[in-house]
Amino acid sequence: MSSAARAFFVFGDSLVDNGNNNYLATTARADQPPYGIDTPNRRPTGRFSNGKNVPDIVSEYLGAEPTLPYLSPELQGEKLMVGANFASAGIGILNDTGIQFANIIRITKQMHYFEQYQQRLSSLVGPEKTQRLVNEALVLITLGGNDFVNNYYLVPYSVRSREFSLPDYVRYLISEYKKVLSRLYELGSRRVLVTGVGPLGCVPAELALRSTTGACDPELMRVPDLYNPQMIELLSQLNAELGSEVFVAVNAFKMHMDFISNPEAFGFVTSKVACCGQGPFNGIGLCTMLSNVCPNRDIYAFWDAFHPTERANRIIVSQFMTGSNEYMNPMNLSTILAMDART
């Protein structure tokens, strides 16, 4: 790996977790086959995928090796220079999201680990070098989906759904997210990709629960409609306050909807049925050794009830790189890398 490759830090949930939960006593983990079936040694890695997830593919574009999970004993010495992945399956913006999974690394704890990481790196290369590495790093944060599927909509009358109407809940989440993003900035992050929520009503898990025809669930589709515009507004507001394009909005909704609404155009046979699972749309329960598993993962958009296949992840990251303003706002990752290479 060239030492010139910039460091990469990842925060968030199972869409970007690359194995932290393997080190925790929790049910939210992907450490059993058939997870990882398309990795070189066909072994599960803790990623909720048949192969690589979004951060892995971003690392490829950065010309870097994949970041290690923060809890991995291998993350030391030289490896610290690559960055770290703090993400943990099941978490949300709110600390009460995912309580059913016990022991997961809530976002406040992920920030705490990021501070700890900086102290560890500092004792290795000194505070100035550490600060430069952190300021120049690329950061990806993926949060929010679980605040709906594993909190607000988890049971018919969840505590949060009794407390808030959906529009009020979204406003509350955005106000809490502002604190998280401001903290990231305080901790030195200067280039942060922030993903909006995807089409929650279209994932196989929700189709299995809420749809007989395979049409996306309209109630859950209210979520991205309400949440994403407010998130974009929040990022513009933060950038204006900071006088710099620190936060970049990633339109995960559109990136997913492209292949969900027209799977054939992307070479998928289905965007409704998960490759691994059971029940309607293979959307019920976890993906395990006992599940149905499709023989060819490349023709499925979804690997399990919630997570895209490696091939779908590659389509998503290609939009990170070269997508128009509709996908990446105010600019895509290729533009960011070109700009930052000049400065």
C-alpha cells in the first residue's frame, strides 16, 4: 500500500460494519456461513454481505487496504495509519435504537473510540502527524435506517411511535444527528460523506412483513421522503456555519432505487427476493446455514433481508465516485479526491 493513500474512517451501522460485532456478545453479527461466501477463502468476515461492503470498495478506489474493525487485535502499529472502522450492526442515531441487540457500539461510543484511536496513533507518530492524518482523512457515516426499522416501526406501538408522530420523530432525529456530526468535526474530521436513508419499504424484510404483491410499503417509504430532505438541509446549514464543504450528502435512496425499480437494467433478475433467507421474498429471519441460498449472487440485488450483495454495493460506490449532484451533493468522491490532491 502506498503511504500516500489517505486514511479512511467509518462510522455507522450494519451497512458499513466490517466485523466489530464479532468481538461482542450480541445477536447482531455476521460471523457464520453463508456470509462471506464470495470472499477469497469463502469464510464469513463479520460483514453483512456475500463479499465486500461499501467501505471495502471505497478503500479500493482510495488505493488502500480495507480498514480494520476498531476492535480487531490486528489494528496496531502501521495498520493504524490506514484508518479504522468503528461501525456496529444494529445502532442508530438514538441510543435506544437496537436495544434488543444488547452490547452494540452506540454512536456515542464510536466517537469515544475515535478519540481513543487518535491517542493511540499519537503515541506512535506524535500529535502533529496524527492531527494531519485525521484532518486529511476521508470519513463515511451511515446511520438512520435502524432508528426506523429497529425502533419506531419495530413493534406496532413502540415507545417512540407513541411519543412522536413520524414528522416530529424525524425532526428529533435530525436535531440529534446534528450533535453527532458536530462532534465528528470537533474530533478533526474535515471530509465526511453522510448517507441518507435508503428505500426502507423495499427491502426484502419489509416486503415479507408488509407486502403481498412485492410493491414497496408506502408507510415506510414516507421515511426517506421526510428524512432525506431535512438531512440535506442540516448538512448545508453545518457547511455554511463552518464556511467549508465538510459534509457531503450521499443520496443512498436514489442509488438503491435505480436498481430496485429497474433491476434488469443492472443485470439483476430480482430486487425483491433476497439471495439468502426464508419465507416470502426470503425476507424472514436471519441468513443462516439452513436458509435458501441463491447459486449466483451477481444476479440478486439483495444478499439478505436488509443488505445488498457485493455487486449491488459496487453499483452504489460507482455513484459515490462519479455520480451527478443528484447522487452526491455538493460533489462526488472523484472531485473530492482530485481537489484534495491539489491542495
